Amino acid sequence: SSSSSPSPSSLFLSLCETIRRRVLDFYGACLSSYFRAVKLQECKLSDSVTIPLRILRILVRHGQVYAPYFERWFITSSPPDVWWSFLPQLFARLGHSSKTIRDLLVSLILTVAKSYPFHVLYPVVVGAPPSNPTQQEAIQKIVQSFLNEGNEIECGEGCSWSKLLSSARMMTAELSRITVLWEEQWLTSLQQLSYDALSAVKLTKSEASKQTFDSAEKQS
């Protein structure tokens, strides 16, 4: 009967879900191949940049779907030599809206930091902008993990991570104090607030248009 037949919208949603699953299957196959190539160090010179960036792209876009694979690979078999040059990209994505993806990025950064602690030191000391508390929380998690482990870092005379971190923070603070003017600090803060305000207005307009469209659909 016509009452039991699926509606066109249901058929369309079912088709979209089928296509999405098919695409994710292809992403899973690509991810497996990328992991194997990176682990075996079989990347060509050009692919040594392309493949990690593609892995990072899949992580950011579909990390929740493949979280178990990423977690197992980042912790057990991810080579730090491949990722240390991509630390700026990893730190830039610590403000991701998904906690699962943020935790995966933190795991990868910690894996790299155990072999290349000095490469992680600068972004950890500089931290995230004050307007991004999510990114700040992720960076603090990285710092706390190292402080809890208490690993020794060979830096000439053998100093602890906590001592090195505090010294770097003190030096950065003093450099900022003597080089950055108050006017520059205020200008940076005002620019950030202006950007946040424009983003909030844009989001509000988008939500309002969605509500108007939904109301029009219900009335029709």
C-alpha cells in the first residue's frame, strides 16, 4: 500500500548514507596503506610530505570513525621521525571541536615529544591564543603528561623537563616584556575580539535563517 512505502526523503537519506559508507570504506583502505608506507619508511621524497598531511586530513575530518585505528597506530607504531616536522600543523588543530580528535592529536604529539622534546618546547611555551580555551586545555594536557612522567632530557648538562620548561617560559616572558609594546598588545586583543564578534554574528544569522526555513516548511 502507499502508506507503507518509504517517502522520497527517506529514500534520499538512505542513498546518502550508503554513499557515505562507501566513501568511508575507501578512506579506510587509504589509511591502512598510508600507515603501512609510513611505518616501513617506503615514502618517496615527495610522498614524505604528502602522506602525513593526508593522514592528518583524514584524522581531522573522520577521526571519530577511525579512532581505534588512529589510537593504536599513534601509540604503538607511529615513527616520530616522520611527524616532528609537522608539529605546527598538529598544534594548530588542537582546537578541534571533537574531544576524540583532540585526544588523538595529543597522543601523537606526546609520541613525537619523547624523541624530539626540544621541537615541542616552543609551541608548548607560546601556547594557544587566550580566545581558544579548548586549544589551551590540550596544550596543558601535554605539559602535565611530561611533568608527571618526569623524563630526563639531555640538554648538555642533563636537566629535567620541568626545569627546561620553566626556564623557557621565563625567557619568553622577558622577551615579550622588552619587545612588545602595550599598544601592540591592545591592538592584537582588539583584532581578536573583532574577529570573534564577526564570527558570532555570522553564526547567529545562519541559525536564524535555518529557523526561518524550518518554520516555512512546517507551515507549508
